[in-house]
Amino acid sequence: MNEEQAFKNIVVIVMRAQKAGLLELHEAVAINESLQKVSDALKLAPPQQTAAVVGEAAQAQA
């Protein structure tokens, strides 16, 4: 497994955790920022899916 596949696996796990209601809004925001930093460091495409994770967390908190 290369870095890109490992990164994508983490994004999938985060999305599943959010859909299961396991993340608070501040956790989703922090994870999104962390994933952005990792994607920048590895020179990968930005994790587009995580923006949806933060949006879903905000809706769940409302």
C-alpha cells in the first residue's frame, strides 16, 4: 500500500465514523484540518470528501 491509498483509507474511516454519529463538530473540523495538512505534505489531491464530513457534522449539531 502506498501513501495515497493509506490516506484514502483514513478518509473513508472518518466518513464512516461521522455517518455513524461518532464525531462531534469540533472533532470533524480538526480531522479535516489534519487531513488537509497530510495531503499537502504528501502532495496529494485535497480530500474533497472531508468537506462533506464537516458539513454533515454541522447539520447534525443543529
